[in-house]
Amino acid sequence: MTGNDPSVSPLDSAALGASLSGLVAPCGDGRRPAEPPPATGTRVGVTLSGGGFRATFAGVGVIRYLADAGLLGDLRFASSVSGGSVANGMLAIRWPELRERGFTGAAVDELVLAPLADRVTAASLKSKLIRNVWRAVGRRTRTDVLAWAFDDWFFQGRELADLDDGCRWIINAANLSTGVRFAFERDVVGDYVVGLAPTEGTGIRVARAVAASAAVPGAFAVMKLDDVEFPCGGRGAPHLLDGGAYDNTGLEAIDSDRYRDVFTVALNAGGVFVTGGYGKVPLVRDLARANSLLYRQSTTLRTRWMIDRFQAWERTPAGASPPPRARGGVLFGLASTIEPGGRATPEFTAFTQRFPEHRSHPRGGDDERDLAFVPTVFDRLDPGLVAALVYRGWWLTGATIAQYHPTRAPAADQLTPPEV
């Protein structure tokens, strides 16, 4: 069995032999995504995790802070998964208008936040899908209906090939055929096993990419991308589901050394693992818990690896060159607690004194729920909850940059936060 035999699945069991070579073999094609243009300052990258609309609006908060800090215009890489891809897709289609408006916070509020919030606070996307389940006829699946709904609500029929080339938009799904991350970008789609195919002439819409990225296993069907010709397509047409099944952080797209000069802002708004009791029905309970453990382990390992690179950057003495593995950036989750104590920078102190931390939202009465535990759903959201999630993403971005990269943080009195 070899990886060069297109008749052999790259995921055939390793139990057939002692060697793992050839199981997941690179295609070897030479096509690569187009490089974005140079930035005015340091190139910025953002990664937005999955987590339903919780991740969508926290991700908008991250984008809003980058605009307020004057960093959004230097954004050159935007990688996302699932709920984060909804925010990324809206940012992508609005990019030319944002540029015309000077990448201001007010422009983000009007062009990115408002269209998302107006829809999500007025109606339930889940109910919309249920009412239109009849559209899943013939070859159309529930995931195709999700793509239709995203287009109807958010993306206005825009195609990947028509996106602005000022930034690399990377919307990630998981390819069940190859077992690796599958990327939708402006100019190419594919993964390193089937290779990359040009988007020109394919008609692939942003909504279709976001739907594949957000297609939670069980709730949605596999999206089979059999209408695109890939260089190594003999290894099987891509069968795509929620990108969180492979990498819910979105980090893999820009974690190699070729991006070491990219200042990376990473949001993890995924589910939080809770210790203790975990259910009563043995089979369902144990399978669900095992899946949670796998997700937690893969996310934790990737996060630790990136944080280690961030810390190598921070430990570099002033005036010295950072080591090759070092990387500038910040990474945080909705449940993150930022307590630098006596090591707080003046910028962090000024930021936190001016802008209080809000990490919970009322569920009714006096019951407060930590925003990290907002369910991973595509239901209708309360306007106050949307505002709290946006503020939380904004606050975490500002607090971490003020503490760990204070030279990139504007004076606190120059910032105008989103409304809570």
C-alpha cells in the first residue's frame, strides 16, 4: 500500500502493516494560495474558533478592537472555523467598504456587526432551517439548506473568487475523506492530500464555504464537493463537515514558520470542558464524553504549542533577534482570566480601570451565566447577550494586547468600546 496509489484510501488502517508511511500522503501539486499585499506596519493575522453564534459575536468583538487600535487595516490573514466563519465571511464581503471608511470601529459596527445582530436577534436560524427542510430534496442536503439560509441572511450570493485580495480569507472545514483540514480561500480550495483547485469558474459561494465549516456532525449532512476537479482527485472527492472536528482553533492555517512575522490574535470561543458528572445513559454518555476528551486534547496541544512560541517572543531581550520558533501575538478564550498582578503594565492598568470586565449575562432574575457557557447554538439571541459577547471579545483583545504587547495598544482614552 502506498500513498501514490489513487485507488487506496489515505485513511486505510495502519493495522495492515507496521509502517504509517503513505496513509496520508501529500498531493505534491505546486499551486499555493496567493500572498496578500504588504501591510503598512506589521502584518496581522486573526483566528476565530467555532462555537455557534457565541463565537460569531465574540469574534466580531475581536475585529472591532483591531479597528479601534488601528490594526485592522494591516490584517492580512483571517482564519476561521464554524461560528467564527460567520463573522469571517461577513468581514470578507464587507472589506472593500471597510477600507473606504478607513477601517474604523464605527464602520465595523455598521457593516459587520449590525447586519449579523439584526438577523440573529430578530429570528432563529434553527427555526428557519426547520421550516425549509423541504428544500433538502434530490441531491440537496441539510447542509445545502444551511448554505442557502446563510446566503439569504448574510452573504448576498457573493462568491469566493469575487472577494477582495487585500487579505487571505481562510474558511476551514474537516475533510472526512483525507482526515485533514480543508480550506476555502478566495483563489483556491482544497487540502494537502487532494491538492488545491482554483476557485475561478467554480461558482463556489462564501455561504457554501461557511456552511461546510459549520456543519456540525449529526445535525447536518456531509457536504460532498464533487463538482470541483482537484489535482489528486483520484483519492476521493472531499466529504466536508464542521472544521472543529479537526482544528477548532483555526490556528493551523497560519502556524508554520513562514508566518512567524505575523502578529496573531487568536480567539477560542469553543465549548468549555466541565469536570464531574457527565450524564446517565451509559452508551451515549461515554461516547459524548470521549468525543469531548478528544476535542479538549487536540485543542489544548495546539494552544500550548502556540503559547510556547508567544512566550519565546516575550522572553527575547530588547534589541535581540527572536529565535526562529518565536511568534508575536495573543491567545485567549471566553473563560480566560487575565491577572498579571504586580507585573501589570501601565497600559493594562489604564485599560482595565477605564473599561470594566463583563464576563456574564443575566439569564433571568438574579441568575448570571458566564459567557463561556452560552450554548453552542444557531438560535435567536437576546440583544443584550449579543452586546455582551461583542464586548467580551473586544475587552479580551484589548486587555491581552495591553499586557503582553503594550506598544501596540493605543491609549485607553482613545478607545470607544462597543455598548454592553
